[in-house]
Amino acid sequence: MKPELPPRIAVLLVNLGTPDEPTAPAVRRYLKQFLSDPRVIEIPKFLWAIILNLFVLPSRPKRVAKAYASIWEGDSPIRKILKRQVELLAPRLADSAGPFRVSVHPAMSYGNPGLPEVMDTLRGEGVDHFVILPLFPQYSASSGGAVYDALTKWTLKQRNLPNYTIVKDYFAHPLYIQALADSVRRFQAEHGKPDKLMFSFHGIPQPYADKGDPYPSRCKCTAAQVAHALGLQEDEWIISFQSRFGKQEWVKPYTDVVLEDWGKSGVRSVQVISPAFSADCLETLEELAIENRDNFLNAGGQEYHYIPALNLDEAHIDLLEALSVPLVQGWAGTLEGWA
């Protein structure tokens, strides 16, 4: 006997996370969850617990909350953009699987809406299959790997498991490269071409890369393909890494150091794009657009521009659709006899 309603499919767009408010208590809760993840901080648990609770959490939340407050507009930008991405993608997928209802939902690795809670709710509503799309174009154990971990922990608590598929990353997808290149072209049509174009990616500690994390090589591939699409010469662009935390060595070159060196050496104009971010957030709107601009200008540079993330760009939604539809239809195809 067939069930009364067609099986449901849910597509989850998953981003990193954000505090609920730009306040020290809210940031402290968020940082405690984020920085307690062993995927993010690979230090012996007992030692890191001491550092985190005695040194990081008592002081850092107040500074970070101030930075969040400078970009907060009713909600965190990353959450607002994620919700809007869901709204734009949902109608494109609604009829992509025949009689089977397809819905799209936002989720976060840390903070709200949390991935496990979203899956609990949808499972209770009868979702039979999840397509999970982490919005990290370049896989790293510290970002995409954390989504896999959250999913694994969730499944351990389920007796009647749903079907699910997950997209690891899309660092060289043609639509992604095209969307990035077109965003640079549009920006330069308005602001002119700079002396240097910088591809600044969120960094990871060098030991993570030494252990086999593929993130740096994926970043280099993305940047090289976009530079090629733009027809740039080798001396016209560079790849760098931002957002260092702590005293250990991170993957180089460092964004802030390169910008300071450029300012001192006579580079007049710079444009910066950050392809690792699918939505603008604290690391782009405050760190790149403000802090690193000041570093470059104070070192002698004359003109600095941040090129926004793909955010709600139609080409970006085209990409998310292209990544999702085959997985939605592939599972729906196994249920052809239902209808």
C-alpha cells in the first residue's frame, strides 16, 4: 500500500554560523561552541579547554561583539543572506522531482538554525531524503568536515534513518568560476582595473595542511582558474590567506602582510575578492573591507576596494541549482513506481 502523501525531499544550504546578537554574551556562546570543535582547533582537549575558558572566552567576545555590531543590520549578514538564498533557490527546485515535494532550508554548523535541529524538525514532518549542500566552495576538514561530523552525530541518534546525500565542495565547478569572473568584470567596469587583484581565502593552520587537508590546493586551483578566465598575467594577481588566530604558523602568504608590503613598495590600487565565502560575513565586511583596507592605505597605498561575495547573484543561485537538481532527481528516480 502506498503512503498517503508523496515522500518529501529537503535541500539544506549549510553555512558556518553566527552569534544570535552582536553582544558579548551571545558571541561568547557562539565562540564556545565553534572553538570547542576539535575540527577547528586541533589541540589536546584538556589543554585547549584551559586556554579557551581562562584566556579566550573571558576577553575575546567583547572585541568580536564590537566588530559584529559594526556590520549588524537587524541580523547577522551571513544569516540574512543564507535565508534569502534559500528563498531564491526554493521555487527553482519545487517542481524538479515530479510528484515529490522538494523544500529548501537554511542551516548552520554553529549557532542558529543548527543543522541537527533543522533535520530533527524536517524528519518529524516526514522528510525522507536530505540533500546537504555545505556552502564552502573549497573543502577543509575545519569547515566542510564539521558538517560531515554533525551529520554523523545526528544519524547515531536515529533509528529509522533517512536517505541523504552531501556535496563535498565545488571549487572548480564551471558555473562557480564563471560567476566569480563575471563578478570581477562587473566590479571593474564600474571601478576600473587595479594594479593588483588579490584572492584572499580564509586561512587554516599550516599543520592542518601538512596532515593532508586539501584546502590550500583547492584555493589555489580556484584562484588560478578565475585569473585565467580574466586573462590576467602572473604579476597582476596573487592568492593569500586571512583570519589568523593564535600564535602558530598558518598557510601563507598572509593577506595583511602582503597588503602592507604592497603599500610600502608603491602598489597604488588593489581590489580584493574572497572566493571561499558564499555570503558576506564578519571576515569579509569587517576584516577585509575595513581592517585590511586601513592596513593597505596606512602603508602607502592609494585605492582599495573589496569585491562582494557572490551572495544573491543570479549566477550564484544558478550554481546552487545546478549542484542540487541532479541529487534531488537521482533519488526521486528510485521512487518512480510510487506514482
